[in-house]
Amino acid sequence: MANLTTNLELNPELVKGIFSKVAGHSAVAALCGETPIPFNGIDVMTFSMDGEAELVGEGDNKSPGDASFAPVTIKPFKLVYQHRVTDEFIKMSDEKQLPYLQAFGDGFAKKIARAIDITAFHGVNPKTGQAASAITGKCFDTLVTRTVTYNATAPDDNLDEAIGKIQEKDADATGIAMAPAFGTAMSNVKVNGVVQYPEFRFGGKPAVFAGYTTNINNTVAFGGAKDLAIVGDFQSAFKWGYSEQLPLEIIQYGDPDGQGDLKRKNQIVLRTEAYIGFGILNPDAFSRIISE
């Protein structure tokens, strides 16, 4: 039987409320402000001016410059989160439905927040962990080839080296995304028995470290990825965003998630889809600290 659905639209205020929670669960959202992305995507023109200005003598020819323009296309892709609840939901008053919708919104925010990180960092489908062809070539693990080999006994030196590699390309780092293991390694750094970074002790998650916006999140090393930290210019050299319309479907019939006929099980499915886009505008503005 074909799925029959009742379509609703989350009002704009609820959309803002859901996504205001993302920063607590997404490294990307914590390190980089969101930019609205239309459904048909956007092209961001990147301009580079390599080389230096030329001194030209009287009567000498002027040599060509090294400036270039290149577009980075940010096209939204769909992320889906859905959950079954008892079909008593559709018989409830609006007032009684509200806690369900709030709980669903909380779960949706957390899952989509993680999905933003996982897709942007690693280019994989969050649910399966498998590479997603639509985004693999756009993610940090693919485009950011400037790497530092992780040393668990000297993670601060790793950060120094990673930032140095960025500065070599005349870029500036603004943020650091760390895996929990990297935060733990930072808490263990001692000199003459004295802890050097107490803000990381006892599971601490500083929002700012050494002047850099910082976020500790297990999405950095999701699915066994080699990344322990990603350092770079998240403010200027990376963009992400979502399209504002978030359709909420209340599915009453069929088997939309492969878990059995809804009517037979006296259930319905709440499903929400988000359209997310991201783009790395300058891979040279980032470094990854990776395990061997």
C-alpha cells in the first residue's frame, strides 16, 4: 500500500528554536556561523592573488599576474530523521501533542547536528558510515591534505605545527574541533609534574583555548576516522547552512521505515527532513591532526 501522509510545516519560530540547539551538539555550528542556503544552492566565488606586485622599469614589458577566480558550489542535500509513536498521537488535542513534538524536535536537533559534522568532516552517510558520493569530494577528509601526525604525549606541539602549516599559506586559524581523545591528551600534558592545561581536566570542554574557538565532539573521529583534531579558519574559509522550510510529516499508513505495517502495530511515523549544505572555500586554511 502506498504511504498516505498528513503534511505539516513547522512555523518559522519553531525552526529557529530547533536550530538554536544545534550549537550544543555540532562542532561545525559552534565554530562557524550559519549562512542560509537556498534549495537550488549557491556558488561562492573564491578569489586568489598569488605572487607579488612587480616592479617595472621604464619601457619594460609587464608580465601577467597570477590572480584567479574559482567557484565553490554549495548545494543542499537531504537529511532525514524519523521516529514511530503510538497512533494515539493523532487523536490527542494540540495541547497534548505539544510534548511529543517538543521531544521530537529535541531529538531531531541532536541527530541533524551530528549529521552536519559527520557529513562535512568525513563525507559519509551518518546512518551507515559509508562514503556518500554526493559529498565525499567536498569534505575535510578529502580536501584538507595538510596533516600533522598525532602524538598523544605532545598534543600541544601538534596544534602548534598544525597552526604553523596554515600560517605558511598566509591564512589564519580561528577554531579547533577536537575529538575527546585529543582533549584528554591535552589534560595530561605536564611540565615538571605540573598540569599545563587544567581547563581540559576532568572532561572539561573549553569553548575557547589560546584565543581559538574550541569544540570537543566525538563526531571528529566518527566511524574510526583518523582525525583527532581539525584546525583552521572556520569563520571565513568554510560555509554551511540549511534551508528554512522543514516539513513535518505524520505518516499513518504503510511501512515507511521497514518496521512493519503501521496500522497493524497501531503506530504512526513522525518524519522531518532538513536540507543542509556546506563548502570549504580554501582547503589551505585548514590542517588535520591524524593518527598513523
